[in-house]
Amino acid sequence: MFSFSASRLRRQLRALFTPFGERSVYDSAAHCTRCGSCQQSCPSYALNKQETFSPRGRNQALRLIMERKLDPRTHKQLLEEIVNSCTLCGRCTQTCAGKIPTAEHMLELRRALNLRALPDSLYTLLSLRGTRPALFDRLVRTGLFLRRLGLVALLRKTGLTRLFGLEWINRADDLLPRRIPSLQKYLAAKNIQSRPENPDLIYLPSLEAQYFLPELAASILKSSAEKHRPVLWPNVSSGLFEYVYGDLRRSRRAVRRLIRRAEQANLPILTDSVDVFTFLHRAPQLFSGNKRWEHKARKLAENMRFVTDFLPKKPLAFPDVKTPVRLDYSALFCREGEPLDSVQKILKTLFKKNFVECLYTDADTPAFGYGFVRNSWAKPMALNAVRTIAQTQTATVFTLSGLSALELNYSLKRLYPNARAEHVARLNG
Amino acid sequence: MKIPHTALTELRSLLGKGNVLTDEASLLLHAYDCSLSRTRPDLLLNIRREEDVAPAVKILSAYKIPFVPRAAATNHAGSCAALNGGAILNLAGLNRILQINTQEQFAVVQPGVITADLQNALNKLGFFYAPDPASERVCTLGGNLAQNASGARCMKYGGTPDHVLEADAVLPTGQTVHFSRDGGGPDFIGLLAGSEGTLGVITRLKVQILPLVKHVKTFLVTFPSLEDSVQTVTDLTARGIIPRCVEAMDQTTLQTVEDFSHAGYPIDAQALLILELDGTPAQIEREEKELAEICRKNRAQQFLPAKTEAERNKLWLGRRAAYAAIARLAPNVMVGDGTVPRSELPRALKKVRQILQERNIRASLLFHAGDGNFHPHFIFDERNPADALRVKRALNEVLKACVDCGGTISGEHGVGVEKRADMAYQYDKPTLDLFARMKRAADPLNLANPLKIIPVNYAEKARPQAPADEAVQTLAQRIRLRREAGVPGAVTGANTRLKTAAKETFSTRALTKIADIDLTNYTATVQTGITLDDLQHALSARGVYCALPGGKGTLGGAFSSGAYPHFYAHTLGLEALLPDGSLVRYGGKFMKNSAGYHLTRLFAGARGTLGIVTQLTFKIFATPVTVPAAENAPAKPNALWHALKHELDPNGLFPILPEDNHV
């Protein structure tokens, strides 16, 4: 199974684009001086206090493998745990003086070792969104319909989901709202146009905004429509899913597809997910060595917009907030820079003293569906996030992606119902 | 080494199966710390409960398995590398703050508590813990004590050992010992400081906490030369102004830091100081005026006080980003740590720059100007063995330059394995012998973090011993004669404190020389037979003060009897005669020393049971300072004191331990 070798790992991403220039994965890992500054910021280290599951340990493990001092074939199980315990949150990179991208290292290792993070059935289903969007659309709609009929509840009750290795259905069922209207119907009911003539902005909805949180997609379309004519591009893969859970070839293919479509349209692209925004900003590194596509990816990155561009000067939906408000930094790869800094600044301006500043030790919800990767790790991490919220008696937590809002709301409902999570775009109402 | 199967079974039944790991990957991931050292252990034990430490150590001791305590492993000295293989005791899980008592101003913590976590918990209550190592966000309190860590605030508030009131430790034999500052006898907490886990495993600490200082003012001052900046600190001390911290950079570092952080530092300055004053607003105002005057006198180019919190943060921005500024330049950064007497800083830094230039090494120099402690940050690539070797050699030369300037090879990072060989350059053979005997006393099987601190085969490499004072030589001769004759005797000074009716005595009354009163570094070196009245008289004639009150007793009596435990923090160095007549020398006119076991703390309060202190170097002040006297409680010997006595004085030449006396 482990056809891994140092040369193969090198073949994967030619270079990582770091703030200090392009570096090979090995070079990047070797820049770790083992100072340990990252340890306390890592959610998995916070849980078990073991070097093995810390950013420093992960970088050293990668280096040991690349230097052929550790044979991955004989340590399959532990290495899988080391890689998959990483939530890819990038908090370690934030605290690191050398800005070492440990999350990227772990993704490289995951790909090199052919490790599958998501359950097979879930991976197959979700990868259809990029390859066969129509089929994917039908499957999701059918699934939601069956859920409405109570079939999912029945499957859970009878334990069949567990029996067939479909536990992810239980988790998805827990996270999703009880009643989910279809986006088209919702937009029609609210009289929001999603296909205007002569559009000047593309809205690329995330999976959750398109299928599970139509009010989020509607809110974004409505607020951006004040200055623009946004057009909805449903089921267009950004390549992020493939990058995190699949392989690099598929991810590159998806990004190329997106670049081509964007070039044709020649319009800026708006996303509601901070993860997609960050990923596409880093997309040029996917094409390192291929100047033409690297240039195109750079252009795409320049054309990316996040919902922060359309946030109001006054919080329309929260006009009288007197209770503490905070930001959940749940995001992939990075916990600083744009758009996180902008959102923080906006929230600070809007809510003034009621905005609760985060400490570097404060926990966040694991991002981008990490709960489906390792629920046993994600659960206590979410608990830590709720603990932080409860300690500051925060009433509203803003998130930077719909999925994080869903995840956090699930935990809050059970553990601290005084608070609720909202996507930051909901400031628009 | 191969771990016996039965040992593994016993450890698994004690700690749980998942906490006893022997797989290659886990072991390799516990083979390093922040230094270049890398040694694979044979066993990893994750300790989850405080009470498991002693039985685990007992099992390891029974099977003669070496062990290394480890928590955050952020040290720069290689202290966490398991050189003899064996077990790593991962104490990071012992991370609970057990009690915070603001009424009596203490906190009780487990050794794995992160220093910043304690600070955050205390800040909410209006208190703070004074030691502030630069890595406080990641380093642990147990590690701080084991490595004798300190930080920028050290000049005013002291280092970690000065803020630990009580400590629980498990000796390498598995015996649990409680050390307390109030317990009398040697300052074992001070002795644990910098012992790097070689004397035992720290399992609990009671630390002193202080009310939060509400008023702090920060200043940025630039100078046309390093000498001017150092003279400024000396003048401040002379006026009795002790800043909260004095951080400094030289021109090359300034440039690197400014390029990265854009903090607005003037890059044409040859030296930059960031000073911070704290206290009441009136006190700060008064001190600020004096500071401005002193800076002007010393040709300061710019004197920029921070008027707001934002300005204060801006002044600190560059200093805080210094490591990051350097870390981005190359794959690896080796952080050196040398300390010299403050007056020697310009000479030492000049030597360091010369070494770097000769070896063509890029490095930045940051230093705590207040205590003469500097940190060269060497930039290199550890994957290139020649590069790594070049840097290692340069570091050794830098450390030797420190010793040549009358300093030490470590101010706050410890010795570990990285600087082990340099210990022979700093200490003579009798002193290194004493370190080795102390280790043997506490750890007869050499299991606790073996092969650290003490150099291997040092007999020929050790620094040649400097000739002793004539009176000391005479006393040493008497000791040797008595030893051969097997006639024990009491150690006496003026016979005012530990009164003895013994006929056979070793008197220190002939040792009355004042070797040095240094008004640049503010230290005094004085023989211990001098009376406190005479000492006060001599010091006041020079317009300075020491922290001891006057009296008819001797300096040695005040130090050895345990009457003034707060004075221990003021002692910087000593000379002492051991029961075998050998003379050991430790410390000097520098403010910090993490090289070797703290001998000043070993002999402090030991009541002459382990040796005769013949000379002390201690801090002096421009304004009167007095330490409180301790209650005259009889010292109760603990297992470590017994072991040390047995090792150093097996024939009982010097006074027996108080408890035995009582019996």
C-alpha cells in the first residue's frame, strides 16, 4: 500500500509558496528549528500533550521519512494518525517565526502515503460535485428528500448506518438543519435574481450554502446585488476538496477548469468560504514550474473576492447587540492575514467593546469537515471551542464558512445554548 | 538498550498500556529538543498523574533503565536528549494549576503548566509571576526551574529559583522529597535550578506571585557606541534605579530587525536600549528624570519615551520580532547564551563579532544589558554537516571568550550536552569533581538524565587551578591533617550563631580580606571571616551597601547558618574548602549562571556540614537594602542532604547533620 519514496514526495508539489519564497517540501520542513513555538497553538497537541501529535513532531516525522530514517511501511497506523490528527488549521504557521506551513506538509504526506482521510462512500459522493455535477445534484436532492421522509432517522435508529460503515450520515444528519428549502425556491420566494443579464460578478457558492444554508446564499446574492449584478455558478468545484481529500491531479484539473471558465467570463469571483478563498489565493503553487498556468492561477487569485467586501457599515441583522460577540477563526491553512484581519477589523468597528478578542490559546471549531475525518478528535476540539465561548459568555459567534457555522451550532445547541453561530455574511440580514 | 519485558509489563500496569510506547516512530519523535542534539530513547512514558512519577522512577531504577524528564523540550542545550538511551518521561500532561492564593501570594502548579498559562490565569486576578523567559508561551514551569530559566525582567525581579517557594521532587532512587525555603538547610530549590533533571524529577511547585504592576513606562534610547549604552546601565545602578528590563541590540542586529519588522528603529545607531521602568507614577516620574539625565550624559542620540500603550507596543515590536527576523534567513538558528560581568559586555561583544567575521558566519546579537547576558543567533543549515560544525565551533569560541572575559558559558539556557565540553574551560578539576560527586550522591546508579552537564574525561582538560589565598591554603592544610588524623571539628566563625563548645574547630577568623569592591558591576568579593560590622564599614566607606545587616557575627556565619535565606539570591560566587581539603570555585561578578550545579545554594544554610565557605561574591547597592532574617527554626535534613553529606564527608570530619546531632 505504501509505495512511498522521497522522490515521489518531491514529485507531488514542486514547491510551496511561503512568505519567504518558494521552497521544496523537504526544504520547508527542514526550516523547522524545533523551537516548539507552535506546540501550544495546536488543537491536537492541546488534547493529548504528546510530541507525536504536535506540529513540531509532524514536521520531524516528515523529515525522518524523507531522509529515509523512518520507514512508512512499518509505521502505517501511527503515521496515519499523525497525519489525520492534523486539522490543517494553520495555527502553528501563525505562531511560527519561520512561517512553516505544517498543514501543507501534512497534505503532501497524506497524498504520498495514499492515506484516505474521509470515509470512502462520502469521498466518492463529494468528488462527484466536480466531475459529474448533475448526478451529484440529483443524489443530494434525493438524500435530502429521503431525510425529510424520515428514512435517515430510521436507518440511524436501526443501526444500519453503522453496520454499513455509513456513520458519516449520522454526523451529517446531526449537523444539518431540520427543514432545508431548495435554493432555487428560496431565491424565488425572496425575489432574488441569480442569473441577471450582463453579470459583473460570479458567486461561487460553497456546498453548504448551495444545498443546506440557502438563506446564506440568498443573503450574499442580495447584499452583493446592491453594487453588482452577481450570477450564481452552482456546483463548480474550486479544487479545494480534491486538494485536501483527494489527489493533486484532480485538484489541478478542477482549478484549470475554473480558470478557463473565469477567463471566458472575465469577471471577479465571490466566495462565501474562507477556505476556498485561501486555497485559490495559494493556487499558483499548484502549477509551480508551469509558468503559463502559474500566471493564470495568479490572475485568478487576484480576481477572488470574499464576503467581507460586501459587509455593511452597520450590522443590519444585529442592530441592538449588547452581548459579547466574537469571531471563530476556524479556517484552513492560515489564521492570520486576509480576509481574517479584515473581518476582525469590521467586527471590532461594528461591535466595539462587545467584540471579544481571541487569545492565541483560544480554541476554534475544526474546519472543512474535519469532524468527518476523525470525529474522536473533532469532538473534544469542538468542546474546547465551546468552552472558550462560554468562558467569555459570548452570545454570537461569527464564522467564516457555512460549514463551520453548522458544526459550531451543533455543539453549541448541546453544550451552551446561550450562544449561536452565524456566518459573518449574515450581518447583512 | 533493550528494555526488559518485565519492566514494560510493570510500567504498563502502572501507567496504562497506551502510555508506555516503544514503537520506532514515537521514539524518534522524542529524540530531540531545540538544540542540535538528537538521540533516540528506548521507551516513552506518558505521565498523566503526579502520583505515578515516583513508582515509575522506582521501576526504572530497579531495572537500571536511564530516564530523562521532558515536557515542552524547548531548551537550547540538548538537555532532553536521552544520551544513554532509556526512557523519556513525558511530563507535559501534568499541566494543572492546582491552587492560586492571592491572599498569601502563591500558586501551586504541576511541572507541565505553561508559564504563559499561569500568567494569564494570574493576570485576571490582578497578579503576575515575575520570571518571563522569552519562550513563556510554550515553556513549562518545571522546565524553567530545571534549566534555571529567566527573562527580561530578571534584572529587577530575579530568575526562576528566586520565585519558587516549595518544590516536590522524586529523586533518582524513587524517593519523594519535599523542598521548602522555610525548612532551613541548603537551598535545595536553588540547587534543583539548572540541574536539568540530573538530580531528580520535579513533580510540583509552589511559586511566589506578585500584585500586578499597574504603571509601566518604556523608553527607546540610541547610542553612538556599545560602551555608552553599557555605561548608562551602570550609572542607573549607581543611582539605585533598577529598570524592569533593559534589552539591547547592536547595529548589525538592529538593521536585520528593522528590515523585517519596520518598527521604526533608527538604523544608524551603534547600540539601542529598550528600558522599562515600573512602580508608582511618582516613582516612575522621578526615575524618568534621572534616566534622561544619565542618557544625556552618556551621549544618547535619541531618547523616546512611549506615551501611549500603542507607542509602547511599537517600541517592543522590533525586539519581539527579532527571532522571527533571524529565523526567516536560513533553515536553522542556533541560539547561544553567554554571560559576562556587565562592564565586560563591549569587550565580549567585540570578540564575538571578530569570531563571526573570521568564520564567515551570519549572526545577530541580542542582549540583556542589565545582567550582561547575550544571545548570539547563528544562522546555518544543519543539513550541511560542515556548516553545522563551523557554527558549533564558533559557538564554543564565543563561550570561551565569555569565560576569558570573566563570565560564564551559560546565563539562562543551561549546559545539557551542547556546552558540556566547555564546562572544562570554565571550571577547574576540584570544582568539576564536586559536580560529579554531587551527581553520584543523588544518583548512585547514574540513571537520571545521564551524561549531562559534567564533561567526560575532564581531568586533563579542566582549567588549571588558580593559586589560593595564603590563609585559605593554611586552613586547607589543617583540614587535610585533621582528615588524616581522623579528628573531626566544628566550623566556626565568631561563634555567635551556631555556638559550639567543641575543642577542635576550623575557624574562619583569619579570612578577613576584602578582595574587591567593584563599582562598575556593583559586586563585592569578600572572605567570609570578616564580621558584618566590618563589612558594612568597608562598604559604606565606598558609598555602597549589601543586603545583610551589621553585627558581630561573620559573613560566613550569616550565609551558612541559614539566618538570611533571602540573601542567597544576592550571592553570585564563592570559594569553599571541602572535607578533603580541596578548594572549589564557583561563579563570579556576573549576574546569572546556569553552568553546573548552583554551589552557592549548596553551601548556603548548610551549617558547615558540607564544606567551609572561604569567600563570597555578592551584589552591592547604591541605596540601603536589607533582607529579612529567618526564624531560627532547626534545619531538618532530607534524603538529598544526607546523600550529599555521605558522599562529600563520609568520615564526618565536619559537623554532623542537625538531626543526627539531636539524636
